[in-house]
Amino acid sequence: MTEELSFLRHDGIEKEIAALERRFHTVRDGLARFELLCRKQFDPVSPQQVIAPAKLHRVHQNDIWTLWKAELVVPNSGLRPNQWPRLWFAVKGGIVAFLCVGSHVDNYDNNNMDRLALARVGDVF
């Protein structure tokens, strides 16, 4: 029997998703599709690589959790692939916690987003 992944969302990412959703109405569809990919990629019992290594970047790792950054495909948004939002999330065993999201359209600073994700992961785990 396969252990199910559970998904958490930091309160801060909910506000960021809502802000993106005002411009890109299908951002939640993209997040739902990403969850499906995570169910295979980070399955605690038998993980399968379904997210291309070039699209998934390990930001930080310790003995408890791993912090990742990935491109969040937003279907039917009119965005080019290099404009898709980036999603920071942490994985601890069977838990995936979505921490923050930023869009190149908003010209986010990658280092600031890495620090924000590291701060938020402490709130979750």
C-alpha cells in the first residue's frame, strides 16, 4: 500500500496565489496539476521522476526537509515558459508544503524569495 502525500500551504502563499489569480485566472489549475506531479515525484515509497531536472532545483537541504524551487506552468495564461511563476516548496517525508510563489512578470528577486521560503519553512515544519 502506497503512503499518500499530504499538501500544506503557508498562509503567505495563499495571498500570493490570490494576487497572481487576478491576472492569470488559471493559476490554481496549474497548482493542482503540479500537485499531481508531486504525488509521483516525491512519493515516499516509490518516487518516479516526472519533473525534468532542469525544471526542479534544490535550494536547501537539511536532515529534516528539502527546499525546492520549480516552474509552475499556468495553462492558457498567455505566458511564455520563461515567464511562468516559480514555486518554492519543502518536502518532509510524506508532506509537501507550498511556501511562496513569484512571477518574473513581477520581476522578483531570487535571493529574496529563497530567504522568504527558508523563513516560511520554519513556520510549517
